[in-house]
Amino acid sequence: MTAPALKRFGRRRGDPPPDSLRDTVVVLAPGTAGSEELLAAARATGGTVAVVIPLKIHGYAFGMPNPGLMPTAKERATAEEAITTTVRQLRRAGVDVDGQIVVTRHAHRAIVRIVRRRRVARVVLEESTAGRLRRLVEGDLHRQLVRRLGRSVTVTTAAQAGGRQARQP
């Protein structure tokens, strides 16, 4: 009798995550649509693409997400618009694409779960514009993904994928 109750409480809310296989995951910076470099890198893959945008939960209280620290309605609307714009531009270019918004405390963990569930071979993300101190405090998404995914998945920035040499993080 307790097993169904535990199963019910352990269930995730919201839409089930898409699990169709993809070749590439494109990670957008929160609040911005894909840059021309990022779109060109996604088109150059020649395969199927999943566009992901992480929204940050800024904290927890007593093990539960605190509503005051969740992404605001404006942030969600901006993310929805950015995902829609990027997916539309890639579809116009003839790329098989889908989009996903991930609300999480740890973006690198959520992206790693998506990559493994969808058996992705390549991750392309925007180059970070944050300074050294901010990357030290908040973490550098590129470095965290490289460390967690290892050599099984190629993690590049849009500038590196486009052939231009990028600044080293």
C-alpha cells in the first residue's frame, strides 16, 4: 500500500522529457536567442538537433524549491521566446530540431542527463561572456560539461565549431 503512494510522490511534474535520439545539443544562454555563430554551428552538424535553455533555481528551503527563488514569469516568457525563435530559424534551414526549457539548480547536471538520455555525440554552447571571478563563483558551464561528459561527447563553443579560435576559459 505504501509503494503506490511513494511512486506517486516520486513522479516528476510537468511534461515528460523528450527522449528521441539526437546528434547534437545546442545550449542557449538564458534570455537570448541563438547567435549567428551558434546557428551556423548547428546547421553544420548535418544531423538532428535539440535546443536546450537552462533556467536557474536560485535556492531551496527545507528541501523544496522556494517560489521566490524560482525563475520569474518574465524569465520564462523570455526563454520561451528565445527557444521558439531559435527552433524556427533552424527549421527554416532544413534542420530536424526540437526545443526544451530546463528549470534546475545545476544546469550542467541537467544537460548531462539530457545528453545521456538522448545519446548525443556533440554539445555546442554559446561562449561565456562572464569574467574570471564570476566563472569561479558560479562555475563555468563549458568546463563542467567537459569534465562530466568526458571524451564520449565533444563539447565546443559556437566560435570553436565555426572554425574561429575561441578564447580559452
